[in-house]
Amino acid sequence: MIEIHQAIFGQGRDQGHSLLKASKEINNLAGQIFGSTDVIDRPNIGTLSSPIIRGFIVKDHYLFIKSFTDPSGRPGRVFSHALILKVRDYLELKDISDLRRLFLDEIDKSFSPDVIEYENNPAVIQNSPSPKERYATAGLIDHVDYQNVIAWTNENEYWNWIGRIWSNLPKPVREKTQIGNAFNSRHYSGDHLFLLLIPDEMNSNWSKDKYCIIDNQKFKIITDKLENYILGIPDNIENIKKLLSDFEPKISEIDDLKVFAQFSDLYEEIDNNPNYLDLLRFSAIVSAFNSDIKSAVKAKKKLLDALSKSVENISAKDFYYLQGQNWIGFDEDYLKSSLVSAISRWLHEKLYDLKNTEIVIKALVSSQKNIWYDSVNEFIRASLKNWKPVYSKEIWKWINCDNDVIPKIFSIIPEEAEKDLVKSLPDLSTDEGNIIIDLAEQKLWMTLYGILAVKQYKPIEAFSKILAVKSFNIDEQVLKAMSDQISSKDFISCACDLDDIRMTAIAVDKIKNKPALKQKQLLQNSGWQKILIRSIDEGLDVWEGINNPKAQLYQIMDLLIQGEVFEDDLLNEIAKTGNSSLKDHPQREAIWPFLPAICKSQFIASTLVDCLLNADSINLQINDLEQPLLSGLKSSQMINEITGIQGISIDTKLELIPYFNSFSEHDAILLIQQNIFTKSTSEKIASLISKSSWRNLVQYIFGVRKNRPDLDPILKKCAHLLSFWDRLFLTGNGFDPKIISKDEVWEVLVLKVTELYPEGPNQHGLWERSGGHKSDLYVYGSARQIWQNAISHIKNGGNPKAKNLLKCMIEDFSHDESLKQLKQLI
């Protein structure tokens, strides 16, 4: 029996919708939910033409409501009779449609609600499902495609369908399902499932493209087993029922039921060697829908047995698919005795020689933990534990395929593997070599470490690295094995640089065998300098490995001042580096006479640039620089370099111009191109440009003025170096018209009229159209002479006026912008 409470709602004393009466036990609850018993979703006319029924969950209770239009109340008021159940009781209902018989047939405000003890019986439906019911059920299965809305227009058929499917809907689905009458589609959206009854006359307001609408049209039916199951039809659904019964899946959505039911045929044939991949997919679905290890134990074991049997003959490609399974909900012990055993047998048969590189790499590089990875990794560990020399070649193949396997391999291979790995050592990439060197150091495999280091790096780097290993007292035999990989000369160079007693001993042995190898190796002597030059020739930076190049450079300069001899080539290479500035050397002025000519200019250039970069911050006065630096400024190469360096301020650059041996218009163009000018710096450079009459530079500035507004002050100061037409253009773009003289305007006007009217002022009647008289014109001479006299006549105040003349010319030549500009200037 299920306990159902009742309540009636309608117009209260305040004229609003409120609780009228309720079962005694739920008075408080009924008072809280009265708003939900009003009708929000109504027909367009605002009132109900007949009673409606709705069902939904509110405040942990299920409300099944019948609402009437209340003619005794204010317009639009309704009277509602509500059946109220706890949600847990609602979810146990076998036929919710049967509750309709508990509703009042008509409005009865004298009704005294009481508790109903309801006998929960299944729906009794004699007839077979109609095509409409099948169509609605198919829509229910694909409800996502219909915005979760299934809407009927026939009341009897609707409730018959609700009664038929209700007990077969999963409880989590029923918990999110709203049923009953509806009018406006805008009220029904979201994650809930809406099984609705809509008026037939409002059918057009519910889009069939958007919702599943079951109206009076004929429906084409395709019978489906899941459809039969939901409709409660016994035909061909036993395997679905058994599937759901045996595996007890946690179904929360119709889609979940749809996904799970697709494996019903597979489960029915599980004893007849079904497809391996299908079983694997089914296993994943079982994990997803039943994660309880104590649930469906027998069915899960049966599934594992079938899958384990199918593993025996699968390909390596199919074997990969096992890696994606998590086996949640399956008994771990049974997994080990069935599937893990089957995987182990497959590995021993297919991977006995460790030659399936893809599987090995996949297992080694992954950090995942599951049956597949654990089984393959355990097999690899067991195989490598029983080491065979042939494994070393396979290991190098794995490393060659994927660097990420290196750490894992070195963590599991045994100590005796080192000598075999050394023997089969192939050419490795830089990245591979670096990783293995680090790991060999951790395992204290110094022979592999040393020989690989020699192959990977230059000799000096290789020996530096192995001597830096603090966790192991390097055996002299390891260093000897490394030295055998390179020439005696290279080894002696390394020994001189590293000053290691063991390497010194080996170097002495080599020198004894070949006296020509003996050389002085002191820092200040020529032998050391030649070693350093050799390293430079081979591509090493002068200062590589030196922590403080500046201090080392200054030390060399001090030695030079003290009279020590240094190779010119070495000093020249030092000068070419980025650390050749002597700006802060305490005896900078004393250095210059000691530097050889081959590199002196480069040291001067580097020092000079360094000084100029900080000129503003230290208030450097150019005249304070020593003479060698001032002389360096006269180099054309220095001019180009300084003008292009962004770190040197434009003020400093302008200050340097007088010191340059020559500063050409070309240099000035480069300066303009590579620097931004302020108002003050613009005035300085403008003065120089004007004084030097650098017309090409001014023409360049005129060409880039749109993108370089900082150059406008320069252009204004130097506009006189531009052609008349460029200046005329500027006057039309905001520049002072005074940059063009009146005489220039009259001269250009003569040129324009002669150009456009070569036959003279009477051509096209221009003179008279402009307001002039023919009698004022000369009749003899060339057209140009006549024009010159005519313009002189205008200039002296005669008619036509110049503006009128230009106005008529513009009418004749409207495309000529220069005429319009001339008219503005006249």
C-alpha cells in the first residue's frame, strides 16, 4: 500500500491562489507548495476550457494535480485537487495513470481531504499497442532528438500509453519526468523529460521538426526490441530482460537503457564464441553502468570467461584494445585468474622474444595502471630479469623508436646488461644520448657513460662531464677506455684543460710513446693559447665554460700591459665576441698601444658602443673620451653601426655628428629611418638638413610622412627644399601656405594655363567665361606669350579675377587637383 495525501487549492480570502484544505499530516507542506498548484501554462485565452492534469516533483514530494476553472472566483482563478506522495513512494508506482480515478469529478470546496491508502497494482491493458504508441515510444527512446518532449493530442490514447510504459521506465528517468497537460512550448525545456498532452487545436504551435508530436496522422512503425520492452510487450524481449536482470545496471537515462540494451543479443550468445571486440565493448559498458564489485557477480564472471577465451587467438592490433579498459566493478581476484592469465599466455606465445616493439613501447612509456599495462610490464620485467645478450639489440631498437622508454628500461634492466649494451651501442641522437648519459650515471655504469659521452660530445665536454660525477670514484681504466676512442692530440688537449691527475698520468703515457705530442700547457704560454685557438676553429665559443668572461678578458689585458705575449689570432677572435668591451677596465687608456692592429679597431668599436649605450645615464661628454675612441668615430663603418643601434639615444647620435669624419646625406637618411625624433631633436637635424641642402632626404621624409608623424617638424623646417608641387600638396594638408611665394604661384599658373589651353585664352571660351574681355588680350605672338600677358593683366588687377579663371578651368578639368590647390592660394 502507498500512502497518498490530498489537498485542495483555490481562491483564498486575499483573492489570491492559496491552500483551502489538506490532510492533517501535510498542512505545513501543502501551505508551502500552493504556488505550484496554480496554472502557469495556460491557453492563449487565459482560462481553461476543461479540467487539466499535471504531475511533477516539488520539495521531495510528487504532486499529481487536477485543475478546474473556478467560475466563482476572479477571472482566471482555478480550483486544484492535488494528490501528494513522497518521492520514494511515487517511484514505486506501477501505473500513475490509475491515480486519475482518485480526483474529484468537479469543483467541491466543501471536500474534506484525507489520507488515501492506495493499492499499487500494475496497469491492466488488454489491447496491443497502437502505431501511435509505438511511434511515441520510439520518440521516447530518441528523446534527445526531440528536445526531451513527447506530446500527444488525444487524451485517452495518451493516458493509455502512460499506463503502458510507466512501470518499465527506470526510476531515475521517472524522477526527472513531468507529465500531463501543456499549452505553450516555451515552458518545456531543460534536462527533464516531458511526456505531455496538448490540445489538438494548438498542435500548430508545437513544431514537429523540434518535438515528437503524436496527433491524428498515420505513423509508419518499425518494431524494435527496446520499444517492446518499454511498452511491456513480451515479444522478443526476454534477452533484454535477462540482460538487465543479470547485470543490474544503474540506468539513469533512457539513453543509458538504449546503450545497454544493444548488447542483449551478444549476451544471449555469450557461450557461442562471440566476437572479441564486441565483448570488450560490452565489458566497458558493464563497468560504466555497474561499478559495484558485489553486484552482478555471476554475470560479470561469465563475461570475463568469454572474453578470456576470445583473447587466445587475437592479433597484436586487437591486443592493443585491452589497454583502454578500467574493469571497474569486476572482481580483481577473478580478473587475475581469468583474463590476466589469458593475457599472460598470449604474451608468452606472441612476445616471447620481446620483438614486438610497438607493444613494448606502449607499455613502457605509459604511466597508466590497469590490467593491460601491468601484465605487459610484468612480462617485460620477468624477461629482462633472465637477461640474454640478444636483448641488448632489442633495447636499442626501443630507444630508437621512442626516447620516453629510456628511463623505464634503465630502471628494470639488470647490472650485467652494461657490457652487452656497450658492445651493441648504435649511433644515437643528441637527445637520446643525453638521457642515457644521465641514467648511466645514476646506475654507476661508468663505462657506458664515458664511451657514450665521447660519441655524443666533443672530447673536452665528454671528459668534463665524467669528472664531474661525484657519486663514483672514476677508475683510471674508464678514462683509458674513453681516450682510446679519440686521437692522442685531442686527449692531451683535454688533459691540459681539465688538470686531472688520472688524465695527466694517461697523457704522460701517450707522450712517452710519441714525444712530438709534448707541449707547454700553462695559461699564459703559447701552448695554451694554441689549444684555445683550436677550440675556436672547431666551433666553440671563446668563453664557453668560463663563468666570468669579462674578468678573464680584463686579466688578459692586464697581462698584455705587463708585457706577456699573446697570439694575435687569439686576441682577434676575442675581439669578435660579444664580450670585447673594455669600458670598465681600470687602465683602459693604457691598453690601446698594446693591442695589435688586426684587432685594435674591433676592441675600440665594442668599447665605444658600450660607452655610448650608457651616455645619457652617466652624462657622458664626448670630448672626455680618450683619443683612440674619438678616432674610432671617424670610421664610416662606425657611423653606420652607431646610427642603427636602438639603445643609443638620438640626442647622443646627433651630438656625435660633428665628430664623424664625414656624415653624408645617405647617413642622414639611415639615421631618419632607424630612429624616432622628438621636437628638440627634430630641430637639430632640420637645421643640419637645411644647411646641407639635402633635397633627397627631404623628398624621402615627404614620402613617408603618413607613417612618421614625428618627422613633420623637420618637413616644415625644410619644406623649401621640396618642389613647388610637393609644397603645394602640403599646403592642402595643413602646412602653412607661406611655404609658397606669390610669385611662384603666378609662374605656375602660367605653366598650367599654357599646358591645359595651348591655343591661348580663347580656347573653349575660357577668357570670356571667366569674366574677361577679348579686347584685353594680345592678338600677336605665341600662345604662351599671349598667356603671359594675360596673366600679367590679371595679376595687375584686371578682369577676369584669378579665382574666376581657375574656377572655369576646374570645370573643364575637374580631375586636376592642382588647380583646386592653386585656387586656394591665389
